[in-house]
Amino acid sequence: MSPVVIACQQLSPKIGAVEENTQSCRKAIREAARAGADYILLPELVTSGYAFESTEEALAAAQPPSGPAVRAWIEEARAAQVTVAGGFAELADNGTLYNSMAIVDETGLLAVYRKTHLWDREKLWFAPGEAVPPVVETAVGRVGLLICYDLEFPENIRSLALRGAELVAVATNWLNYPRPQGERPDGVINAMVSARFNRVFVACCDRVGTERGVEWSGGSAIIDELGWPLAEARHDVPDLIAAPCELARARDKRWTQYADMFGDSRPELYGVVTEGPAEQSRVQ
């Protein structure tokens, strides 16, 4: 299987400016396609911005997957013959709001994933998704979808890897937490460890800028199945990063002839991982 070029377009969307953000996405997809990308990843909530102040404001910026924002991605994907994924504020048929991610290609909408682990004030506007993160068959390979805080729960990416994901695409808005000089953003470190522990490629598309006093880390990165970054964005400006990835390598979970990441797993010993907080507290 020949390498495919994975790209992340690190952008700086404007809160509530859905039409302007949609046009920025169009330009970003075209730029990445011209650079040779086969798969293009956009940030979390790239069509709406993130730092909402009310449910009404989030509602005004939300669209169904059939709306003009995701439809624009499909049009650009069809024109360039690429696969595109990114985050958007989803308005469901019943009026519920979700922090969602869509993946599209020249054939149309492939899947929508609703973020299952909501961060902080997201819980004031969005409902958590109830479906497991999907693994989607695409022209570039088997792609698993996660959104930002989802990556902090290792069960998520392990589930995707066990179900055959070769690439895990993470649309994210990582906060710019303080870190020692010269260190990577903490989200990138999490992604590197997640990739290595699951022998799967990971692409994280972050955003930059400051929105209503919230500063973002600009931590976009493309990481191979051994946990090493293949490309990293500049942390303070919009940036396009891309890297060729031999995704088929993610199918081999062996470290050596006798050491296998999944073959050596002993799930019968990990029961506490599947227990909820209530069960754990009773054990303690």
C-alpha cells in the first residue's frame, strides 16, 4: 500500500462567523489539496468558533450535517478528489446541539461523530454523543474519529485501534497551558503516547489565536505508529502541515517476534477499567 499524504490545516476561526469560517475552510482545503494532500483535517468547531457565551449563541452558529458548511466541504472534496474531516456545531433534527465531526469525500457525507466527552463549559451548550467513535472506510484507509478531550480517555483510541483504525483523526481546540520552555503542548505529548501504545497513526488538527480571552496552543501534529512526530505546526500562527504516511504499517502490532502489543494484552486482568466510579468506590 503506497503512502498517502495526511494534512492538517491549523486555522483561526471567528466566533459566530459561520459564513466567513466556511469560506476559510474552502480556501484551506484547496491549499492543502494543491500541496498534494489526500486526507485533510480541520480543527474542532472550525465553522463556528468555540468560546460561546450562551446556548442561544451556540444555536445560532449550529447547522445540520446537510447544511451549507459541511456541504461546502463535500464540494471541495469532490473538486479535488480528497477526503476531508473537521469539527462543526451540529443542530440535530430534534433541536439538540452537539459538538460534532464530519468526514466527507467526493461521494458525499461518510459519517458524523458526536463528541462523547465534553470539556468544561461545553456541557452548558452541547449534549454528549451516545455512539462509540466510528472507524470509517475511506479512500486513504480506515480512519477513526475523535474530538479533543476524547483523546484524554485511552479507552477511546484503544477501541478504535482494536476495530482496525489505521489513522486516528483528532479535531481539537487545545488550551495553551503553561509548559516548560522548549516542550511541546501537552496535547501533542498525549497524542504521541496514544499512537505508540496502540501502534496507530494519529493526526491532530488544532487551532490558534485568542478568542474571548481563551488562548489556543497551535498544537497540530501528524504522528506515526511508533509515536514519533512526522510534522508539527508552528504554535502561534495558522499553518499547513502534511506528511506521507504508510498507514498499512498500523496493521502490524508486533514489537518483536515474541512481543505483540495486542496479542500480549490480557483483558481478563483489566476489569477495573470497565467499571464505573461507583463500582470503584465500593472496592476502595
